[in-house]
Amino acid sequence: MKQQIPNILTLLNLLAGCFAAVAALYGQPATAVVFLAVGLVADYLDGALARVLHVQSPVGKELDSLADLVTFGFAPACLLFGMLSGGSVFSFPADLPWRAFPAFILTAFSAYRLAKFNLDTRQSENFLGMPTPACATFTAGLALIRHDDLLGWGHAVGHPVFIYACLAVLCWLLISEVPMFSLKFKHFTWAGNEIKFIFAALALVIGAITGLAAPALVIGLYLLYNVFNWIKSKPHS
């Protein structure tokens, strides 16, 4: 039974992703974001418990990727679909909004990202390319900004050109070779976690100032930091 505890949490992650997708497609982005948050917590806890209980297994690894595809690949695409098709309050038109279908390209790139990650032994501690939970968090933040017009940015964030541009950048980052530090803590000592603690402190400050707009802003900062370091480390001819 002990070895199934992490798998139960992984399945909770998957179910939360299903609920988030349905809420997004029913025009309730705030509810979708709540379920995404549940999925994020479950995703963090399943790996941590597997390590603590010493019950890591190949089945758990594969199950984790399947759950992540739903919660961090499909559900965020549903949020983008709603932003592209639903007007100011995510109320879907009667006809199929074909202009919104490109949102699901994010799901395809997320699937490729997860398959690549499972086979890439270089990503045991940190990442090459953007992790799917970070992508989902950023997308959730955009949906909240759009829906509630947070910071007065709702109209700009909801503009199709902006969304398509974000979609292109996110898809590239998912499968890129840009080194990115992991946001998960495996221990809580300062040594080895300096950047994580600094980033966590910045996230708290941004959250206190900007409220529910923070997920998009914090992950945006995370991505900019990592891309800047990658560009800076590249040899110049």
C-alpha cells in the first residue's frame, strides 16, 4: 500500500487537470486555475513522497508524465482556447471558433517536452527547456489577468496577437535547450538553493504587490532570468 501513495497523488493531479480543462471550456477560468493549483501541489508532493518513502518506480514515472500532460499541457491550452474564443467573459460563441484551435499546439509541444524529458539523463536536477508546470502557471496567470482585467492589462493580454505570440514563445521554450533551474526544493538548506530562495522571496514580494496577476509575472521573470543567463553563457564569435 505504501508504494501506491505517490501514485494516488499523481492520479489526483490528473483528475485536477481534467476538472481544470472542463472549467476552462465552460468559461470559468478562475475555477480552472484553482484546479490547476491543486494539480501543482499534488505534482510536487507525489515526487517528494516517493523519495521519502523510497518507492520510486518506472510506473510512477510514466504515470506522472501522463498526468502532467493533462494538467500542464491540455488544461492550459483550454484556457488559451477560451481567451481566443470567448470575448470579455469567456462566453463561447455558437459556432466553432476556429481561430482558437491553435491553442492546442501547446498540448502537442508539452507532450513532446515530457517524452523528451523522460529520456534525457541531463535533466535529473535542473531542466533544459521550460518545465510544463511553469508553462501552466504562466498561462493560468494570463487567464486571470484577462478575465479580471488585473492591473488594467486585460484588453492587451486578451488580444489574439499577444496570445499567439505567447503561444509561439512557450512552445519554443518547452522544447528548447535553455538551461532552467528547478523550482522544487529537495532540501531547505541555503547551500545549493540560493537562487531558489532568492526567487521565492521575489515571488512573495511580487505577489503582495500584484495579487492574482503574480503567477504570470513571477514565471515571466523566471523565464527571462534563465533565457538571459543562457544568452550570456553562449560563446561569442
